[in-house]
Amino acid sequence: MAESAKRNDQARPIIVKKIVEGAHAGHHGGAWKVAYADFVTAMMAFFLLMWLIGATNEKQRKALADYFAPTLVTQKQDAAGASGFFSGDSLIAKDNYAHSSRQTGSRSLTIPKDASGGQKEMAFHKADFHKFSMIAQNLMLRIKTDVRFRTLTTSLKFTLTRDGMRIDLIDQSNFSMFDTGTDRLTPRAIELLSVVGDGIKSVPNKIIIRGHTDAMPYGPGSRMSNWALSAERAEATRAFLSSRNIGDDRMERIEGVADQDLIDPGNPLDPTNRRMSITLGWKQIR
């Protein structure tokens, strides 16, 4: 009897149950969560846009559009700054000096909001953006590859203003554009100004040259002043650019502002307050 039961146990089949998940198993994974998060984000952005349109006036919407407009440089590493052009402050960061006399603010890389004119004029401004970008990038390459300028990387800065793209050539403790108290360009300044001149002569835009001094006063009875010195240095810069085949027909204004537009107002005798500003103007419709 026991032997018969043993034979029956051995003959009993072994059943293995396999469960194959269907196509619906993906719904129990995490992929749908990513898609849902993208959908919620898109809806949030949409409702935020609708709210902005309803809660702002035309001027404010124009300011928002200007903020998101194409910039002179698309990446911070391509800017004139710590990780780009001149190992100084970034083009897209706030600057520490005024755009114009007695005016403070930050750099704006968008077409100025107060630019006048219609679509044709704005199209010219966008074309200038491209030209200014090319000039800045070419100067960057020249500075990086020329051993003569490795110690002058903080002496050249770009700023976009309502007048155009301003190129500042700034004195440092180890570098001066001019001999002390004169309008004679130093040898190193001639080399640097030559590079800048070669970079800007290929475009037809008008040029504004502005001379700046520090606040060191002249002695009593002197016939010289910082006003006269800054104007003479601006004229000397114009004359040098003229020798680099940049004609006088390109010149819009040559001016000296003495110490009325200091980079460092807290230290009016700092050498960085002495500089030459060369501005490539926005192209005008005649």
C-alpha cells in the first residue's frame, strides 16, 4: 500500500505558473510622472503668460520683450569678462561705472528701449548687434593670442549703451594711455589703440571719442586744467585713429569730460578713472 502511494506521488505532474505582464505595466512605472510634470510646467508657464498680458501695460510688455531679446553675446563665457574676452567683469553683469556722465546703471545687452524709429530702424539696430559682436570677438582673439597684451586684459572693456557699443581703454597702476599731464600716447597705448583701430575701421558706424581724467587738480595759476587735458587727449586719439585709415567723416563727437564721469567716485585719484572711451554708434536712417 505504501509502495503504491509512493508511485502515485512520483507520477503527479509539476505545474509551473508563469505570469507575463501585459503592455499596461508601463503605466505602473515612472515615465508618466515625467510627462505629467512637463505638462504641469507648460500649463503654469501658459497661465503665467496670460496673467502677465492682462496685468501689464504696453510699456511694461515692451520692457519684458527687450529683456528676452537676442543679446550681443549668447553665452557668458563668450563675453568680455572673467571667463571671456578680457578676464575682467562680465558683459552681462552689472557694471561699476556710469554709462554717461553722472549716470549709473547696469549694462544692457538688448536694443535700448528708448531707441526711436519704426521697424526699419530697429532692423538696423539688430544688424549693428551682429557687427558689434563680431568686433568684440575678433578683439578678444587678438588680445588672447598676442603676448604683448597679456598684462592689459583689464584695460579694455565693452559696454552697450544708448549711444552704441562703448570701448573703454582704461589706465591701470602698471599702464597709462598717455604720459603724465600730456596728450602723448605711450608706446604700449599705441599698440593697444592700433588693435582697436584695426577692429573698428571695417564698419561705417559713426564714432564718439571721449577723454576722461582723474580728479588730481592742477596747481594754482596753472593755465592747464583737467577739462583741457581730457579734450586734448580725445583729439590725440582721433588723430591716431585717422592715421589708421579711419576718416574724419566717421567722427560724430570729440569731447573731454575731465573728472565728471569717474569709474570709482569713492577714490577720485584712482588711475582707473583715467581712460579713453571710443563708442561705435548705432547706424542712423537718413
